[in-house]
Amino acid sequence: MSHLSRRDLLRASGAGLLALTAGGTLAACGDSGSGGASGGDADTGNITVWSWATAAEALRGIVPAFQKDNPGITVDVQDIGEPAIWDKITVGLAAGGQGLGDVLHIGCDYLPGYQEKFPGGLADLSALGADAHKDKFAKGLWPVVSGKDGHAYALPWEVNPLGFFYRKDYFDKAGIDPESFATWDDLLAVADRFKAANPGVALIGINRAANPTPDLDFVQALMQLQGAFYFDLQGKITVGSEAAVRALTIVKRLDEAGLIGDTPGVQSWPPVMKAGKLAVAAMPAWVAHYLEKKIPDQSGNWRLTKPPAVTPGGKRTALVNSTHLAVAASSPRRRAAWKFVEYTVTRPASVNAMFNAGGVFPALTEAYTDPLYAEPSAYYGGQPVLRTFADLATEGGFPTNYSGDYARALKLVSDAQVKVLLKGADPATVLQDAAKQLAQQTGRGIA
């Protein structure tokens, strides 16, 4: 997938489901996903795989080896495009699975919504043997791919651990070592020193007005470091929780300290970063490649470390997003489709081949034994940045439940952040108001 589309995907997530939900009751698929319609157990034949952009290209690279090892199965990988794939999957599920590909590449923001709105729409992979791989992926991902029955309805492919990228040259000017930051309070404590040494440079970039789209990657990451999000794993609303308030309060304090720079518009942070106006990027693994390719003139200036904790002694890892491969329950070749999913994401050779081809950072922890993860990067001053992310993924994070109402929560929390940044509102007040509105809109209880 293209690296910018990863961020745009998360910001726009839920739009298709939200539109359908607003239109009335959804038609659920009739297939339970575990036994299925006649022919569903076929383990040969032609299967179609739906993905997008460079992820689709990476999947195509696996096809020759898979077909050689699995005679009788042919694979057609289709680049549906993003965000077009979300609407196409949504429409197919709403139609009882008609017209869907056999294998579906699904983001963490859509997967729980599909499971909630279309029960039985995705095949029960536990019934096909998925549970044998339960402990092979970054900790915190298995609950994301599991349904309320505890069965797996997808397997993790991509994971994006949160990193703390920083401009070493800027911090050196101020005599500050970001490696010493244990919490975000430590960073706030040196705000004046940093600003004095680097006039006109901000630490964190946020689109203050959320125009044209919400910019909540940072506040979400702060929540995820605490094991919190907009919903808990039971689907109850946690928008107004203490953890959420702490996250938005950090945003407010950074802003009051003059450490937040405005990154307006569709392009958001890249132009500001290219201009050398941002010193920190609290962002996931895909950014490592993006900076190197898109801002080559800053080579040698950037470094990477673990993100600071929100509270003293708190967790310093978070899995901020992930994508997965699922099998449509309506597929007449579910077993063949499952073979491809299993071959693709549970074998180090497969996921590393796709990663090398420009694909996504693998969720399979066994993949990290490959020497490529220990290679030093000249761009990052000789740091083995992939090893840092591999270690973060191995340590794992708290699971995140985006639910089927992520789009609604995203809008309400975005409005709350805008009030804090533009009007000086109290984080606790605006988030508790947002929680009440979300409960009214969705019928969900507040945790």
C-alpha cells in the first residue's frame, strides 16, 4: 500500500459502514462461516484476492511460489484501490456475500465493523485451523481478529508499532537527549530549552482545525499507550475515560508550551516536515521508509527510540494499526482461500519477501530473525531502525477495538480536540460530552 494512504485510511475509516448504517437495517449473510454452502470446502480451483496498491503487488509476488507448492490452486490478486475496496466489501457483505473476492485484505478499523454489521459474512478461520497460529503474531493482535465467540475471522498481516522519531541535530542544539525521556512530562519539562535553541521549530504537528479531515493519530496513540481507545473490548464507550482525558490533556499542555505546530490541509504534516519545522514524529513503522524516500535531504538527522509513556512506569509500546487477511464466508473455495492466507502470513519467507518488495511491516514475530532487521540505516545515523520496530512489535501492545462505530467516534473526538486547540476548552469536559453524544447516536453504553 502507499504509505500516505495508510494514514488517510485510518482517518477516513468507517465511512462506508456509517453510510449504510444511516440508511437502515443491514442484511446479514446467511452463511455461518464454519460449514458453509455447498462447495465451500473446495481446496482447489481459482481464488481471487482483493487488496490495494503496493500491498497487492507484494501479494502477487508470493503467487508463483504458492501455486508451485499448492498444485490445483490458481490465484488472481486484484488491486481494488483504496478507499474503493471498503465500499466494495461493504456492498458485497450487505448482499449476502455476492460478488466478493475469496480472500479480503481488511484494515483494523473495518474488521470489527464487518463482524458486527454482517455476522457470518467472514469465514470462521478457527474452524480451518487458524488457532494453531495464535501465538505467532505481535501480542495484542489476536483479540483484534477474533469475534465475540473467540474464533478468528482473519489472520494478522501488517502491524504498525508506534515509534518516536526525532531530529537529533535539533535536540543536540538544546543539549537534550530524547533517549532519556521516560514520560511525556519529561519532554514538556525541557520545552523552554528546546524552543530557545530552535526558534520556529515545533515538536508535534497537528491539523488544528481538522480541515478537511480529522487529525487524531497522535491523541489515539497516547490512548493506545495506556490500553485505551474510544471503545473497550466489550464495545462500551470509553471516550470520556481517565486515559482519554490524560491523552488530550497532554495535547493541550504541549500546545500551551508552544510545542505543537499547525499542519493544515490535505497534505498535513509532510510539507511542514520537509521544511524542517518539525522535530518529532510520534508515528508508526511505515514512517521509517517514508522519511527516507520522501525527505532524503534530512538523512543523518533523524533517530528513533521508544515512545515515552503517558504515566510513570507505564507501557512504552503501542500497536497503533494493523491489517489482516480474511476469507469470505460466501466463497465456494474457502479451504483453498485459507491455504493462501496461511501460506502468506504465517511463513517468515513469505512476509519478508513481501516486506522487501515494498509491502507492509509483518505482524509475524518469527520474521524478525531475518538479518534484514539488524541492518544499520545511514539515514538514521547507523541505527538499525527495523530492529527497534521488531522489538516493539515483539513486546506487543494492548488490543484496540475500533468497533463498527469508529467513524462516529472519530468525528466527535475530533470536534473535542478542535475545541481544546482553538478555544482552550477543558479536555475532560469536551470528552465527556462527546461520550454522551456517542451513546445517544449508537445506543452503546458508557463504560
